[in-house]
Amino acid sequence: MFDTFMIHTWIASTIIAATAGILGFFVVLRRSAFAAHALPLATFPGAAAAQLLGIQPLWGLLGFVTIAVVLLHQLQKLGRKDVAAGLVLVTLLAVGSLLLSMTNTYAPAVFSLLFGQVLGVSAADLWPVAVIASVVLIGAMGLYRPLLLQSAFPELALSRGISAGVIDILFLALLGLVTAMAMPVVGALLVFSLLIAPAAAAQSLSARPLQALLLAVMFSMGMIWLAIALSFWTNWPIGFFVGTMGALLFTSARMFRYIRHRWFSTGLPTTMKNQSMKLIPAAQPGEA
Amino acid sequence: MARVDLWNPFQRTDEEVLRLAGTYGEVITMHEDTSSTALVTIPSHHAEASCASVLAVEDLTVSIGGRLLLQGVTFALQPGQLCGLIGENGAGKTTLLRSLIGVQPSPHGQVSISGLAPRKSRDLVGYVPQKINFAPDLPLRVYDLVQLGCDGHRLGPRWFSRRLHQQVQAALDAVGAQDFAYQRIGELSGGQQQRAVIAHALARRPRLLLLDEPLANLDFRSANELAGLLGHLTRVHGLAVLVTAHDMNPLLPVMDHIVYLAKGRAASGGVREVVQSATLSKLYGYPVAVIEYGGRVLVLPHADAQIGEDGCYLMPNGSASGGPA
């Protein structure tokens, strides 16, 4: 399992899981799960375009993710976020179907773009992953506080002079980079499960933002490590393990929180403590 | 017909005026009677700040999509003043508040906050928006929200700082939020969440606090406690507070000024001038009764109200609406 050809897989998937955990924290906070689902699928035709043009697949993916991010941002400005994500998703998938029909890509290649190719990572694949991950890490660290405030409370952020539009496009750009970087390795569908489940589980377990963020990174890395190991032993697809483990993780986190509340809280919520009660004499009906 | 003299319980004695002025340490304009507006000036150690308004709005005009929302709005707010902003739905209250924090596109006219334009005075203004929906899973405690109030606009990672901690503690103390400072914000009651947002707004020690419908969705106790808190912030901390509220009853005991908006125009006056049946009925376009009950003045919507020529509310005999005969 730790042979030389597997080492690259371990390194790449660890880096991808960590960055996906960080951005996933903000995806869940901003309630843009649908956008996080739409971006990888809208980027997917980029590989076909790259083959048509005879360039590196990564450039095709980066090109398509840029188109998707700009489209998404512009459509979101017009109104509903979910409709915008849906429109971008169908538009670019439609373009993708045309591009795929024009190339002679055979089915297994499409399949691996959707579900990943974790066991085929080469040393050359590691460089773009490392570079993009560093860019995303620096971006997320720099934007941490405004992004946190804007994601959780857009109105409060606006009054502090933090522009919703600027934060939105920067965040989508970071998300797009993670998508383009992770897609060839873990696949379009897997990126999504790494973005959502660990962050949602972490947020229901911890009430501290930084703690929840680190927990999301740990969950995300733990999930992909376990999935690679299980996939290696069982020869089942890795997507199956990541997807089901994500759902399992979220369910257990919710159950843990429920049990902790139910059994370890002191009955009355603390809102009732330390509140002086002033009795106001009730009005008598005969008065006046 | 029983005639109710509304303003007796509200009448402030001269000693009270002096005491209030002493607490504020500022110029206080009392609108005791409409005929002669008394200006009480008390020399204080804040002499240099005493004459400047915290907020001065002059001839503010805002139109959105060709529709004129605000037209020539002019008013000023002194330190230590709690001012209500009233008007019917769609009168432009939120638009006015948004212009004051500099996020309303293309306003005409002048807004100055301690002499600065809204975009340059963000540190001087605390803003509490209309009801925020806190998701129960939001990974933020009250403490974190207040911390973001201090440094949420800064780039780069946050390093531990004692000064920041003290600043957060001071804001939590000011609103009495210490008891639930380390609880998840989505799991608190509406009143506590409102306090948390006010603490967030106070974190950078502003001079002006703007609140958009802070009493909406609060129960009787929370609404009254919040009104008391706002009164405390103006009296003790010398803040100028501008607050919109449809139900102004909890605020009446602490409010000393009212700005009202109707059809894009604004007018302002002392509480006793504006809170009159005739004025409010005209303003809302619906019969409103101002009554006195149990030593307090109350504003009630009242479809059967009759309004006398002097603006007093005339109570039909046998009416169940209460009030001393």
C-alpha cells in the first residue's frame, strides 16, 4: 500500500483533502453547496476541450473553471444564487456534451474524470497540486476574517465596508482553483463530497470558527486516507468510500451533538439563568 | 366623553433636566413645549465635543430606479440622544440608515458623522441590521462575533492580543452579554442574539449607533430590557442612538427625539410633540390613539379613535381601551 507508486497518491490526496477542508468550511458557512457542486461539473468539459486543442488537461480545466466562476458571479448578481448555479451547471455541461462528441474520448476516460483516478498519480502531477494548494492556502489565510464575517453575516460585513461582490468573486476564484487542481486526481463528484461533508460535520461539532475549520481539515484528510486504504484492499471504487463515509460522518456528528445536548446539558437553557424578573401588577378588569 | 391629559406623567422637572444634562455632559435640547424650545447648556469637561453633532444630515435625497424614496431629509443628532425613526412600511427608514453607513448607492445631499463622510467614518458608526437569521449550526460564539466587530475587516491571520480581548470584554459588558458570551450564537434566544449583534456594533467604540427594528420579534420582557439597554448606552456611554421601531411603546420612556418619515419627507421633533394622536394618525394614515395608562404613555392603533381639535384622544364612553377617566 505504501509502494513508491502509491506515495504520490498519498501526498496529492492529502494536499487536496486539506485545501478542500479549508474551503469547504466557507462553502458550508456561505450556504453555497450547490455552487460547489456546479463548479466541478461545469469544469469537467475542460478536459475534452484540452484534448481537442491538444494542450495539457490542467489548462483546459483552468480555462473552463474561469468561465464558470465568472458566469456564476455575474448571474448571482442578478438574483438567486441557486438558480445561478443551476444555469451555469447546465450550460457548461451542455457545451461539454458537444465537446465530448467531437473528440474521440472513450468512456473510461470520462468515467475517471467524474470519479477520479487516485491510483494513477505521477510525480509530474504533484507540482501543479502543490503550487495551486499554496496559492489557495495563502488566499484563505489572508481573507480569513473578512470572509468569515461576510459569509456568516453579509449585512454586518457590508456596514464594515466589506464588499459582498469582491469577497464573492475572490472566494469563487479560490474554489475554482481547488476544483481544477483536484479534478484530475479525485474526480468531479469526489471534490464535492470532500467540500461538504467534513465541513458540515465539523461545524455541528464545534462552535469556534478556527477549531471548526481545523476539524474540517482533519475530517477531510482522514476520510480520503481511509478511502484510499479501503479502495486498495477491496478494489472497490474510491468514490464509493468517500461519498458514503461523508454521509456517515455527518450523521454521526449530528447524533453526537444531539446526545451531548440531551444528556449533558443542565436541563434549563442558560438563557433562563441570571435574569431578574420584575413582576408587573396585572391590570384589573374593573379599573378605569 | 372623557378627556385624557396625556403629558403629565412625562413632564420633566427643571431638576431632572439639569440632572440629565449633567449626565450627558452635553447640550440638551428639550422640547418641553412647542411654544418655546428651551436650550439648556451645561458647562462640562467635554466642552470641545459638546457643540458638535454626532450626526448631521442635510438635504439628503435618495432615489432608487427613478422612484424618489427620500427627499430633502434634514436632521441632526447630539451625543447622548436617543432618537426614534418612525414611518410606515416603505417610508424609507432602512434606506436612510443605509445612506448613513455609506452603502446606499448615489445619495445626494450631505451626511456627516462627527464631521466625516459615511465611508470615512465606519469606525464611528455601529450598525445593527434588521433581523438576522442565525443558523443553529453556525460555528460562532457571541465572543467570536464581537471579535469580528473589532477586526473583521482586516486581512491576514489574527494573532492573540490582550488589547483585542479587553476590547471584546468591554463590548460584552456594555450590553450585559457575559453570561452567554461563550455559547453558540444560533442557540440563543432572540433577545440574546440581538444583544450579541449590538455588542458587535459597539466593539469599535462608535459614537453613533444605528438600529433597524431591533425590537421586532422580541417578547415583552426582551423588548423592554433592550429599550432599557439603549437608554443606558445613551446616558452612561454618551452614545447617540438612532433606532427604527414600529412598536415604539417600549422605547417611549427612554427616547427623547423622533424623526419621522412620510412620503419621502422627514420632520423631527421632541417626543412630546410627535407622540400625539393627531400627528401619528396623520403620519401612519391610520387612526392611532395615544393614551396614558399606569403612569406611562402608550401608542395604540385604534380604528374607532376620535381625535379632538387639540390633538388629544377622546375616548368613547364604555370603551374597553382603558386609561384613567
